Amino acid sequence: MSRHRLTVVLSQAQGKNPAKRALEESIAAALIMEQGLDVSVVPYLYDLDADHTGRLFLESVQGDMVILGWMYPRAGFWLLDRDGIKGHYGESQLKPPSADDDDEDEDAGEPEPPKGIGSVGAPDRHIYCVDLRDFNSHTPYIEEVRRIAEECRNRREEKLKATAAANPTIVQLGVTLSPPRHGENGEGDSSRFAPDQLLQQPARRWYPVIDYSRCTNCMECIDFCLFGVYGVDTVDRILVENQDNCKRGCPACSRVCPEHAIMFPDYKTPAIAGAPVGAITGLKIDLTKLFGGDAQDALQQAVVERDRELVNDGRAAVGMAIGMPKRQADKPQGPKDELDRLVDSLDALDI
């Protein structure tokens, strides 16, 4: 496994859905015929614990990497980041057919600048995550991997040219300068990972994944969660410290995050599972449900979910008495948006 070759990893779906397995097999069969690729298959990324051979394999990859899996790319990338498999976010150009229609409705303009605290210690490589739920045919995925492989080659060549121009006396290119990790040449030795070990099925897991490109370290999640899931690292950054304390099926902390930075990749609602934030933040309110009193806002729903898990643990429900989001109250008051004005109108009606 060379650091100068693109590593493509197919992350299998949970269960044995025949349609999903057929797509995975078609993709794998086509990829192994492509030149310049290292292709591997591992179980579902979200379920891999620190000792699983599939996780150890992913940690051994040093160069650019493509992950083909059954989750949103944003969730996949930050899931890898939390596992110490870091890199720069590789932008896939593969979009589901429905996304083309959505793009036409969006206003053209400058993208929102990143405001999160970002990743720490990302090496000089790119990680691309591609959602296998977008197409039923293997063809779009193979074409996208080819495009990514060319993009990575071009990027490497540009870096080599820049290095040669800055250091004209260096005539040996392609020499590995970093200390070896696995094997004599400083490259990951994929031969030590037997296929049956890579594909050993792990137990299913449930825990939050933090998107640090959006997380502002406001600590509202650690205040709200009463199960000891969150903690802070040595530089006071929020992190998922005790993931197995998380209550299966409960996404309450995701609902209270003001920046949509907390994801549960297996949750049924796209906004919580890691869908692109631009696709979920539009204000679309069903006034019939609002006035009918059947809907709960996100905070109320989070409180209900948290109380349910407290009771299941034999503890007392706390309602809104503990850990209510501050919504970063120390920040200066900004102009009111459409939702603020709607709430003000409802308050004025006194209903």
C-alpha cells in the first residue's frame, strides 16, 4: 500500500440487505480492475471499535483515501477524524439526482466562511467520503473514483514541482522522509491485514460525532447531556469522551446544538444524520401543526428524550431545570431573523 497510490475503502452496510450487497460487490469488482488503486473492504465504519482490524487498517493508510459508505459524507469524514484518521476534507462532485434540482433554487453568492474550531493535527492528505445511497448503479461511483484519482495525482505533481522549484539542488524525488510506521519503506503493509480479519462483523454502536468545522466549543452539549458522554481535552476542546455511555437511539444533544455540529449517522432524520447543513437550515414551518399544538420544538423534544433515558436509568426526570442551552448568550444581540419575528408575533397573541 503506497502513500503515492489512492486507497479506496468500501465500508459495508449493516445487515445483509441483498440490494446493498449486490451494489457493493459490483463496485469492488470494478475497482480492482482499475490501475493505481489500493482497494479494501471493511465493515460499517460507525461500528468499528479501536481494536477492530478494519480500524487498524484505516489508521495505517498514510496517503489520500476515498471512503465509499452508507452515510452522509460529512458524518463519515468527522467520524474518521474522531478516530484519529485525519486529513483535509476532499470534495466529491458526485451528487444524487435530486440535488441538481435543489441547487437551482439556491441563491448564488459567497459560501459561508468556516466558523468552527476545526480539526487538530490533520496531515497533508485528503479524505473523500462518498454516500452509497445516492445511486443504485456502480457506474457513477467508479467514474467518481477515477476523477478523484486524477485530482490526487495532479495535486501530488504540483507539490513535487513546487518542491523542486524551491529546492533546486534536490534531485531525488519520491523519497519518504517521514519515519516508518509499518514495514521497511515507511508505508502501510496491507498484507498483514487478512480479509477475514478485516471483515469480522463488529457489534452495532451508538454515539455522537462532532463536526469540528461547525463546532464553536460553546459547551452546550456537555451542559445538556447528563450521561457523561462529553468531556474536554487538554486544550479545553469539547470531545466525545465516553461514547458507550450514550443512550441508543437518543439524539437529544444534537437537537440542542446551535450550529448543527453534532451528528448521529444512523438516525433517520437527515438533519441529525449529517446531511449538508445548507440543505437543512432553510426555514420551513408548517403553521397548521404549530397552531394545532401537535409539534414540539427541538429543545422540548430533546428534553423529553433526555428525561426518558434518565427514567430508564432509574433516575429522576429533570425537565428544563438542568442544562438548558444558553444559546451563547454572551454574544451581542444580532438582527432578528424570520423565526424570531414569528415567535414575537405568537407572544404578542398571548396564546
